[in-house]
Amino acid sequence: MPPPGAYPGELALPETSQPLRITVLDYGPSHCEEREITDVESLTAYRERDSVTWVNVQGLGDEARLRRIAEIFSIHPLALADAVNVGQRPKFESYELHHFLIARMAEMEADDRLGFEQVSIVFAKGYVVMFQEDPGDCFDPVRARIRSGAPVRHAGADFLAYALLDCLIDNFFPVIETLGEHLERLEDEVMMRPTRRTLGEIQRIRRSLLLLHRTAWQQRDAANAFMREEKSHFTPAQQIYLRDAYDHAAQAIDTIETYRELTVGLMDIYLSSISNRMNEVMKVLTIIGSFFIPLTFVVGVYGMNFEDMPELHQPWGYPAVWVVMILIALAMYRYFYRKGWISIEDIEEIEGRSRTSDAEPRPPSSSAGAPR
């Protein structure tokens, strides 16, 4: 972001910006031209055509060329600043010469973590200029429809902007599905063998769903503002498609909220499982301690050194004490069993869980100072 007090419209290029890669897709009912642009000045020729021109700018690493693109397509300085200074919330704005739409593209990164990329769309009659942070996007289906001569070839730039926004909204569903698959796996893990790693995974997915929910909500508001724009060139038949995109955004929000509630339930199940497991361990330790309390008393009394101790010189005295202690232990077990405090099934279940825990692979210990 620009420093506080900076002049409105000042550009703050991201430090990790990629070099500009500009592609042009110009189409009409009877033609479709696709090419990559190296000279920004060649974009001037597309302003004079009656067709629809889609200019895709990938990378934000050249301020001079970005400003020249803005001059060619009469992009307002504030709109260009919002497109370049990434991290803006999804929104829709109308300027005197064009409309401006900011959306975010959700994607699952290589380490199964949620990532977002800002996509800025400037459109007016005859052209759409799209700015992306990095190369690569989810718009191949839109390109395929344009190449195949779909009805989008007979519509204007407004409809292309809608198609791009609808593609961004639909791209939320594969990400939501991936997070849902992780939650199903964690649900089984919480029920069977919860660990600290399980708790960390639940919290990570919960945080991802929170970010996804906030972004989807803002994207829905942008779609709603786009749908209600009075200056658009949409026909009544095309307005139906905008309502469909709005419905998709609402459906994504509902699914995300369902998964967020599921993470809260998994957290409660995890805490209950850990508490029950601790109670079972304490139960076993308490029973073992209860067995040894009278035995320790007998051994302590029998081992006292005094002259008048009975059976001091009797050869059967030592085995007799063992018999007494065994009888006491059996009597206590029978008493605990009749009271319902202990059963054979409880002992077998605890031993089975202990063997399962010992058989689980343990994660390698991290070195000092390593990120957790």
C-alpha cells in the first residue's frame, strides 16, 4: 500500500510483482483474433474497432507500461491505483468513462493452504482490461467459449465482464470441496485417534473458511452492485445471467457457513474425546492405586521389626502373607465389579487404544527455532 498521506492514485507495486505479460483476445460474431503483445503502443489500434477486445495484463512489475495502458483505455487514476495496489476488497464502481470491478480468485496452493489473488476488471463499450497479480488463472473456460463461437461472441464487453466474474465465483466451489474433503478426513480422525496435529488442522481449515466466507460475501455484494448498475448495456435476457451469478455466490456462502459450523462441532468432539480418554486413563490408574493401598498396608505392618512379631520364625509365614494379599486383591476386584466401576470390556478397550497409539507413526521432532 502507498505510505500514509500519499497523493490519491499513487502506485505501490508489490515487491514480488512479475514482469508484464499482455495478451489480447479480440472477437466479434464472425471473427476471433488472439495474440500476445510486446509493444504497448499496439493496443491503440484496438480502440478504433467495433469488436470486443479483451486485454489481459498478467503481472504488475512495470509502472511505466501500466500507466501507458491506462492512458490508452482512459482508465481513471484511482481505478488503476486500486488495480495495482493489491489487497483491495471486492467491489464494483462506476466512473465517467468505464466501469471497474475488483474480485478475488481463490485457489488451493501446493501445501493445501488457501490462497487469494486479486483480479481487477475495467470495462466499457468495446473493451475489457483485466489486471492480475501473477500469471495463470481460471478463465480457460471463458476463452474456450469465445473460440468456439458461443453466444458470448454476439454480446458486448459488459457480458464478457459478467462471464469473468461468474467464472471467479464458480471457482470457489472446487476450493470449498477440497476443504470439505479435509474435514471429512478429520472427522474420522477425531473420532478414532485425535492428536495435537488434528487440532492444528481443524484450526487451519477453520481460519481458511473464515477468510473464504468474508471474500465470498464481498464478492456477492460486488455481483449485486454489478447487476443493479443502471448504466450497463445488459438486455433483460442477459440480466437473468447476472442473477444466476448472484445465486451462485449465495450458494457458496451457504456451503461455507455449513462447513464453519462443522469445524466448531469437530472442535467440541476433539475436546470431548481428549477428556474421555483422560478420564479412562485416570480410572485405570485409580483402580491400580486402590489395589496397592491395602497391599502396601499389609507389607508395611508385616515388615516391622519388633521382638514379639507373630510367625517370626515360621517357614510358612511369607507365603501366607502373599495368599492374604492375593485374596484381598480378588475381593476388591469383585467389589469393584459388582459396583460397576470396572469391567473386562473397559480393560480390553483401554489396552486396544494403547496398542493403537503405540503403533501410530510419530512426527519427527522439530529443531529449535524451526517454524511450527
